[in-house]
Amino acid sequence: FLNVMTSPSPVNGTVSAPSADVTGLELLHQAERRVARLRAMEDDEESDLKATASLLRERLAKKRWVINPVHCHYLSHWDLWIVACLVFTSVVTPFEVAFGDGEFNALFVINRFVDASFLFDMGLQFFLMYQQNSRAEGMRWVSDHSTIVLHYLKGWFLLDLVSILPYDLVSSNDGPQSNFKLLRIVRVLRLLKLVRVVKASRLIARYQTRISIPYSKLELVKFVILITLFSHWLGCSWGMLADMSGDQSWLADLETRKRHGKLSRPFGVYFAAMHWAVMSLTSIGYGDITPQNDTEYLCCVFFMLIGGCIWAYIIGSACGVVASLDKHGIAFRNTMDQINYMIRDTGLCEETRIRLRTFFDQTQRVDRLRGYELLYGRMSAGLRAEVSVERMRHWLESICYFKQVTDDSLALIALRLELSVFAVKETGTLPGRLSVAHRGLAAIGGRIYSAGMVWGEDIVCRRELMRDHHLFSLTFLEVYSIQKDAFDDALRKMSIQEQFVIERSRRWFTMRALLDPRLRELYRQEVLGESDKSSTVYKGEQCVRDKLEQLQVAMKGLDSEMRLAHLLQKDLLAKLKQHETFSVRLSEDTGRLVGMPAQNRCSQRPEVMPCVDPRT
């Protein structure tokens, strides 16, 4: 019990030793309280884990009676059909209200079919998941069916209900009472079907992330659709005023002044009304169509206010969109202007001017690619790696030691690639790099390299065994490459299995490199010289060439010294012979002087000193 009490506390990590005046009962109470705290902590952790598990289980569980717009492929086809129904409603319904007679014909059947489609789409909204953005959980898809129903009832339900009511059936039963103005006004209720056009905003919000068309061009298309649609609605409204005003309308006045009499119904009247609508909307003027009564004047003023606001909005927004439509083109033209100023101020020759302008003309795409680096910096780490691998996958997987590498490891290589540019007929080299021709043609070692072809695969070897690839650009050339240090850093972050695959490729490239006599000599001097003796390390081919030149100079000096030694040896031998002859004569003369026979003196003369070896 005392061992337990004096052990380190799991709560704060301190040792609590019992004091001398603490009784056993108090020690027991302390132990019980500690056990209670530990159990409470375990219960809290268990409850947290259960809550997390239940939340994950709820998120991952497949919901019944709920449709996910992302995973349902049939929903995209249904949305296309709804778009077609919206176009039909926005074009045909105003024309039908203004110039139709409400008879039972093919158009009546088509309207009922369109109404049934919108009714089915309204019921579909009760089962369609929607996105909700909250601070705690962020953007998520709401999959609870009761929440989806409540959200739709509070939002778009009322507008959808108003748009599907059968106003056509109410106004088609006019019969002989169609001359009453009250029943004519009832026809205006059919225009409430145009509320369906609001559905287009929901469809655009749902598919805006799937559209790859530039937003500036979409804005221009939206402006064209807006001005066309509003002109159509304005013309139909102006034509309906003529029908409701009777003989004191703009139409009656126009037909009175025209030589050809009455206009054809309904298209002649529609074209005349569209003529007035376009002139009013574009602020050109009325021409020969003018209002004739108070109602037409009042409606004309209202139409002019609405048309002026829409026209001002379209003109202002369109000018802003057109000004920013081609940002890269504007930047390129500014760059070319700066180049022309530089050429004029520096006085370059004509050939250099042409090459300079041609180079910057070809680098428009390169500047755009380098500008994408800012976008890569704004991406998350995982998305940036995925995009980089997707761009470079087609040539990375063509390398033998990258075919069995995962996408995460390929991302380590793709994120370290650098872009280099070469002008036409320009020589260059990328030493110690794995390179790929991204665009253009290059001649390397008597071989033509086009887009997607790789060189420098021996980057897996030691730096001393890598070949230097000298290239000659036949066209404007874009090259992506990775340095040796960056490649080795990426290799260290790969898995052991992938490193083993690359190690086998490294051995093969090393054996191939050692077949080259020059590289083999460099390898012997650089690698073996470092391990056997810590002497001078030769640095590259130039150092080897310098050592050979020094050796040749030393051999020439040694050859000249050997020749001099040989001449000295001959001279010494000649002098020794002269000394021997002189000694014989001296001994003979000495014998005659002392009176001794010459024969005795000659037999006792000293031996001739042997020839001295010049090497000693």
C-alpha cells in the first residue's frame, strides 16, 4: 500500500510520500479519491471516443431517401432538361400571354408537360442534399432528411409553388367574356410562371466548380442573354398593352399611318413591339411608334427607367470585363514596349533586335507558366502535390526507376522541378540534372530530343559518373530539370522499398558508366583515391588533363638530363684513358732517372684506376 502511495502520480507526475502524522484511514481515503479521479478521466476519454465514433459512423453511413448531387450522375441529365424547360418558359410564356388566344393546341400540351416537369423537380428538392457552411465544421453536405425538408420549406418552396400554379387553365376559359378588361388582366397572372427562371441561379451555383470557361467570357455571355431576354420581355409587354388598349393604342395609330394597312398577327405586331423595345433600351429613340393614351405613357416611363438602369449596368460591367479579358496579353504588350524602348536607347544592331523580339514573343507561354507558381503557393500541400504529379506524370513514369513509385514519391520529384528556357540555335548545358524537354526540339549527342523525351537518367549515380549533356536548341526550347542535391533529398524521403528499386537502377547505371574509359579513370582517381590515401583529389577532367601535361613536361626534363649524363660519362672515360697513358709514361721516365731498368719499373707500376660509373 505504501509503495502505491509513494509512486509517481499519473496526474501531475510528482511523488507524494506519506507524512508521519497521516493515519492509515486518511491514506485509504486519498487512495480512493485518486482511483475515483482516474476512473473519471477514463470515463471522459471513453465518452469522447464514443462521441467521435458515433459522429464518424453517422457521416459514413449511407443515408436513405437522400440524393447527393455530387455522386448522382442522373441528376446532371435532369438539370439539363430543367434548363431547357426554363429557356422555353422564359421565351414562350411572355409571347403566349401577349399574343396568344388561349386555344387548345400543341402549345397547350407542351405547357402542361413543362408544368409536370417543374412539379416533379419541386418534389425532388425535398430529397436533395445541400451544402452548409458553419464555423465549427466548415463546408459540409447536410444529409439529414428532416433538416433538408425544413430548409427547402423556409427557402425556395414558396417561389416554386407560385411558379407551378395552373394560370393557363384560369385564363383559357374566358370564352365570350374575353372582351372584359378584368379577364384580360387575369392573363397577366400567367407571367408569374417566369419566377421559374430564378431556378437558374441554383443550377449555376451547383455547377460553377465544374465549368472550365473563363469567368470573363461567362460574364459577356450573361450580358448578351440579359439584354436579349429583357428586350423580348419588354416587346411582349408593349404588345400586350396594344391589345388591352383597343382602338386608342400605339398599334392602331401605327396601322393608320402605314400604307400596307394592318400588321400580321401575331408576328407582325411582335416585330413592331421588339423594334420599339430595342430602341428604348439602347436610348436610340422612338421613331414612328409612340404612346397614345395615359396607360401607355405611364408604362412607357416605367419601361424607360428599368431599361436605362439595365443598359447602364451592362455597358459599365461589359467595359470592365473587356478591359480585363486578356491580362496576359496586356502584360505582353507592355513588355514589348519596354523592349522597344531599350533597343532605341541602347542602339542594338538589327540582328540582335530581331532575336530579342523573337525570344520574348516565344516566352509568352513561359511567363504564364511562371505566374502559376503564385497559384501553387495558395494551394494546400496535398492539392499542390496532386496537381504537380498530374502535370508531369506522363514523362516521370517513362523513367525505369519511377514506374514502381507511388504518387506521393513522384510529388517529391515534381515539386522540385525547375523551368529553363533556351532561344533558337543556342548552346547550353544542364550539368548534374535530370531533364525533360517540355516544348521544342534539342540536339544532344547527335540525337534529336522532342517534347516528353528525357535525358540525365544517370542522376542516381555519383556525381563523378554522370555525363555532361551539351544541348543545341533547334527551336525555342522549354526544359524542366531537377538538380542532383534536390533529387537526393527527395530520395531520402521515399519508402525503403522505393529506395531499393532506385538502388538497383543506380548499380546498373554505375556499371554502364564504368565502361567509358574517361569516366572509369575519373572514378578510380576520385573514389578510390579518397578511400586508400587522403592525398590530392583531382577535380574533373580538366585536373586530369593538367596532371598529364605536368607529367609530359617532367619526362622531357628527365630525357634531357639523361642525355647530359651520357655525354659526361663519355668525357670522363676519355680523360681516364689520357690519365692512364700519362701514368705509364711517368713511370718509365722515373725509372730511367733512378737508373733502374725500364722493364722492372714497368712491371711494378700501379694498376689503372677503374672507370667510375656516372650513376653513382
